Amino acid sequence: MAYHADSSDLEVKEILTWEGFGVASRELAQQIVNSGFEPDIIIAVARGGLLPAGALSYAMGVKLSDAINVEFYTDVEETLPDPVLLEPLLDVDSIRNKKLLVVDDVADSGRTLALVLDLLAKEGADCRSAVLYGKSRSEISPDYVWKRTDDWIVFPWSAEKPVQAQ
């Protein structure tokens, strides 16, 4: 089972609660709407971007959504050498010439987001990116960021081990 390891041994970390996630989602949506960008489709970078993308979809009234699966993190502060696209792949024909908002939970190294944005731009899409958290070491600067931190982030959806049969 995929699970981010227990981060209790880290002294410094950013903890996002479910309530905080609700506030963050609304504030990030407001930032995007205020910019005048009106996406046709919201694309989640799965898995971390699934919940933020869903929340933004509702907050912004955007009904079309999709996801692209990318694996990079394997543990706390541990990654694969490069981000890897996983199947099923996004239907690229449906995004040509569309305005896309690509959503992830965090732009840490920025490599996952860069991979996805590059792939979608090659398909002729007008892409912008939104993340809950941006880090200073990110190789790209997302268009919309709720908060900046360089600490490890504990998200409410990955803070505990997956549920197991009892």
C-alpha cells in the first residue's frame, strides 16, 4: 500500500488540518478567480492533487475535471530519480486548445508539475498551475500558490496509514 511514512520524527513541519484545507481551497479559488483565468477543465495531478482539484472545481464552479497519474515521492523526503507518468493516461485529444488549470498539493522540487505542464502544453493547451504549497527550491513557480513553506507538509489525507480490514 502506498503511504507516506510517519513524519513524527521531524521536528519542523507544516500541518494542514481538514478545516485548514477548506479555508486554503476557498482562498486559492478566490485568487484564481480574481486573476480572471477561467479554466475549461481542472486537471488533478494524482494522487496529491485529487482533493485540492476537487475542492477548486466546486469552489470555482468548473464541472469538467480529469486527472493525470504521476509517481515521484516514495517516502518522507525520498523520491524516485525522476517523476514517472502512470497509466491510465490522460485523454490528450480532449484537452487540445482548452484552458487548463493543473492542480497539485505542493510544488516541492517542481519536477512533477513541470513534467505535466510540459506534456499538456505540447498538446496545445493553455495551462496554468495551482498548488496549496510552494517551496523555494521548486524549479518552476506555479501561477497560483496558497502558502509558501520549505518545511515538510503533513496533509490531512495522508497523515495516517491506510485503513485495513479488522
